[in-house]
Amino acid sequence: MGFEPGAIVFTMLIKGLCLSGDIKKALQFHDTVVAYGYQLNEFSYAILINGLCKVRQTKAAMQVLRKIGGKVIQLDVVIYSTIIDRLCKDKLVTDAYNLYFEMVANGISPDVVTYISLIYGLCLVGQWKEATDLLSEMVLKNIKPDVFTFSTLIDALCKEGKVKEATNVLALMIKDGVKPNVVTYNILLDGYCLINEVNKAECILDNMAQGGVTPDVQSYNIMINGYCKNKMVGEAMNLFKEMHHRNMVANAVTYNSLIDGLCKSGRISYARELLDEMNDRGLPASVITYSSLMDALCKIQQLDKAIELDVKIRDQGIQPDVCTYTILIDGLCKGGRLKDAKEVFQDILIKGYQPNVYTYNVMINGLCKAGLLDEALTLQSKMEDNGCTPSAITFNTIISTLFENNENEKAKELLGEMLARGLLRG
């Protein structure tokens, strides 16, 4: 049966209501349309169900499915797959599978969209083996997986740390004549870097070129970050230079990774040069970038420069976070500048920051090292008043100092409190 002009208009209106989130009105309008004798066909109901699924009204979509199935129209693979996809995205994979089996039992063959949805859902809930089995079933039924299907499974395996298995899927993908794209390769690059197998990631990068796929900025960013995390800053800088030779424009992610790596390897002057280059290019340096530089300055006791950096950050309109200030407080305490550390700590309280347990621990440790036990105990009390629960480190720091100062009774009292809080194990 063809479209009736009125039915088309009504269907579009229903779709609009669904997309605007007015689900109740959409369903009421649908009932009114049907009551007036307009017969909506498979396409119309597919639009309605798709609209419901897009606004995550899966229950309503199921109600429509049950209402029309075998009565108003014959359900098809599009309608089933639409709901299966939404169920999978909502991680309701068991429900999705039940609907899949119902579809098959009704003689409707799943298509590539059905399989992609189920594989994606299984990956979301970490059932990578079942996802791999489903991919094999898909191949056996001569339903050709596309690059997105393979890439979804590869991504899930990598997130599970199953990078070797992910590489096997890549091999299967190539064998089946599906060409991996830059996204596929980037997923594998990231997977190997996450398990600190940067050398194998290098091989993947080489394979990209051999397979006719050109690495993009993200490919280089993944590798540069991987090198920096593995303290291979020289290799990261070589890749950075290679980007320039290839006329690839480095972005903020590139610079942030390099600056962090250079700072951690003690190459602060070079890190500052890159930061200046980043600013000259109009790329936004984040508070994390500045925190990396501040941490490096504090570690080599260039505390005045660290304080200058704090001023510079604020002058540029970047608001330092609790982590940045904690780094500065820790550096000042370890550098014997407790007075300055206390001023910074008080300053962040005045500005309305909520110090975390690590901030308090750093300050308490500084006070204990300076022999200011009463102040340390007072700060621990204030810490709790401000809604921050002391950790085992908090208690250990104070208790150790109390024993060192022969205040054994107070130390034993705190030890008992620590035990009562369940902070002592074994």
C-alpha cells in the first residue's frame, strides 16, 4: 500500500514531537491518527520507533512494537534493529539478545546493522569473547562486517587489555578484504601504548604506511604520549620533528604531552620553550600543562620561579586548580619555606577552594617535619570539619611524628582511632 498524503504529514509531526522529547504527546497523536482511519505503514512506524529510541524512550518503543506486531503491519529488520541498537547503547544487552532471538524466530534475518549493534553492546559491557563469537557468526552467514564493526571490536579488546587478540581481529579484517582506516590503526596504537608496549605500537605505525593509510595528528599524539609515559622523550621529540617535516600541524594535545614528558625528564628549559611556542601559536595551554611545569620547578627547588609561574597563570586568566596549589605547597614545604606554604594554603581557603585529602596531607607533613605538632593536629581536626576524611597517610604522618617526639600516649590514642576507622590492615 502506498503513502496517503495525510499519513505522511502525521508521521513527520510525530517524529518532530519525539525528537523534541514530548513522547506522551507523540503517542497520543499517533493514537488519534489511527483513530481517524489513517493506516501507517512499516516506514511510518520505523520513524516513530526510531524517534522514541533517539530520546531513549525504549520502553515506549517496545510498547509500540507489541501493539503493531502482526496486527497492524508485518515487523521488519529495520524496526527490530532500531530497538536492539538502543537497548545495546543503554547496556541492556540481555534484552537486546532476547529481541534478536524473537526476530529470528519470526523468520526475520538479521542484517549488518543488527550485528553491529549487538557487537557494540557486548563490547560496552566488556563481553569481548561473545562479541568476537558474534563477529565469526556474522562472517559465516556471509554478512560482511564493515570497518566500523571491526574497529568497534578492536577498540573493546584494547580497552580490556587484550591487544594481541585485537591485532588478530585486524588480521581477520584484512583477510576479509575490509581495509582498516586511520581510526582502526589509532585504536591499536593507543592499545599498545596503554600496556606500555611502545615498540609494538611503532610496528603498527609502520604498517599503516605499508597499508596505504596516512597517520594523522591523533596517530602522532598517541605515539608521542606513549613515548613520554615510558620516559622515551627523545623518541617523542623525533616524532614531533617528523610532524613538522610532513607539514602536520601539532595541536594542544601534542604540546601538552611533550611538555609533561620534558618536565618529568628534567628538561625544563626546553619545556618552557615549547610552552612559549604553544602560546605564540594561539594554542590554549591548560592548567594541567602549567601544573606539570610547576611540579618540575618544585622538584629542582626553583621555588621563586614556581611562584612566578603561579602569578603568570592567573595573569593569563587561567584558574589554577587544587592540584596546582598542592604541588606548590608541597614544593615550598620540602624546600624549607613553610611560612610561604602556609600562606598559599590559607590563600586557597580564602578563595573558596576545597582542599582534598592529598592537599591536607602535604600541609600536615610539612608541619610535622617542622616540629609543629599542635598545628598539625589542629589542621587534622579542621580537615574533618571541612568534610575531608583523613586517610591512613594522614594518621601515619602524625603518629610517626608523635612517637619521634616521645608523645607515646597521644600516638597510641591516634593509633586506636585509626584502627576504629578501619584504616589499619593486616
